[in-house]
Amino acid sequence: MDFTVGGILSETFAAVRDRIAPLIGMWLIYLAVTIALFIVLSIAIGFTAVTGMALEDPTAMGGGMILSLLLFYVGYILIYMAQTGALVALASPVRDLSFGDAFFAGVKSSPTLLATTILLLVAYFLVSIPLGLLVAAIAMGSSALSQVLAILMIPVIVYVGSRLTLVVPLAAVTGIGNPVRVITESWRLTRGKVLTIFLALLLFAIIAALVFAAAITPVFGVVMSGNVGDAASIGLVLYMFLAFVGLGVLMAIFQAALMAVLHAKIAGSTEMDLGETFA
């Protein structure tokens, strides 16, 4: 495949165009799962509160609520990662997965993505804390030098982020279950392709920002005109809500398709069986 910024974005839009209905359906199903989780959490908190009051034990009640909230947040993160993995798998040009197969690919990839995120966070803190102390020490002697070091961190962050772009597709599409292998494989595959990846992501972000700006511009026009009655105010609030929700869903879908296309262009069909190799 031709690995260019234009080719990446054009194939991303094509992938979304060809699969927009199932992609929206996948997003909605995971939304329903999230709502179900919230309902279960509410029931668990209510049961904990009633039990604590019945036993006259505030400690047990508080501990139960904290545990319920912790389980909810972990569950929410897993569902979010499963949703992202499922969208990437469904949009992938590498494998023509059915709706059900893509759904379960997302579920299967979720623990791997969570473990990968934890590993990356640990690595981040192991690097950032000593570096932060170093910059702080330098700042005590030369604030200008510390500012230069802080600025130099920007390309480092961009570089590392670009090298890790394939983490989700490798877990969801290829099926690699080992978080360390997911990271190392993404690092290997993106070698020498950072600039193109970064420019594609940057252009995508600019397009997304322009779309959001175009969506809210009419609102500012009405507000600045000063002709905003009660009915118009309600209409504006409803419009803003629907616009942000709708655009948020579309951006999530396009972002997933972009990751899928990047993986397809970089790895191609040669990566389809890597899941068995790295399992």
C-alpha cells in the first residue's frame, strides 16, 4: 500500500463510508452496555447503603460504596477499551470481520489494552519523575534552560505517541494478547514512519477541529445577534447537545478507522496470523 498522508486519510474516510451503519451500531451497543453497568452500580450502591443502615455500620457502608465505585470505574475503562477495539476491528481493511466477531474481538482485546495502558503509565512515571526533578533543579539555576528542556519534550512525546499508534489494532485486529509484545510490535512496525503517522494524525485533528468549529459557529451567530428568546435558548441548548454527541460519535468512529487503516497500510495482510505467534 502507498503510505502517504493523503492515502491514509482517503482510505479512512472510505472505510467509514462503507461501514458507517455497523460502526454506529457497534458504538450504540457498547453505550447500552455502559448504561447497564451504571444501573448495576446504582443497585449495588443502594443495596450497600440499605445494608449498612440496617447493620448500623457506617464503615461497612462506606467501604461497600468505595468498592462499588472502584468496580464501576474499572468496568467502564474495560468497556471503553473494548468499544475502541471493536470499532477498530470492524473498520479494519486487513480482516473482514462480521459484526459479532468484531464485537468479541473488542471484548478479548480489552484486558490486553488495560494491561498495556498500565505498563505505559508505569513507564511514564518512571521516566517523568526523575526528569521532572532534573528540570526543577536546572530551573533553580537557569529558568531559560529549563524552558528549553520543556519545549524539547514536545517532539519526544510526539515521537513516542506515533510509535505506539498501532497498539489498539495489534490487540484487537491481530489478536496479540501479551501487552509487552503489543508495545514492542507497534514500536517495530512504525520504525521509519513516524513523520507520516504524525502528519496524518495532525491533519485529522485539524479537520476534526474545523468540523466542530463549523458546528458551533451558527450558535455564536445567533447569540451575538441578541435575538435569543426562551424558545430559541432551548433550541440552541438542544442543538449543541445533539451536535456534540453526534460529532463525538463520528470522531470516535473516524479515529478508530484511522488506527485501523494505519495498521493495514503498515502491517498489511502479513500481520493477520501474528496473534497465534505471540499468544
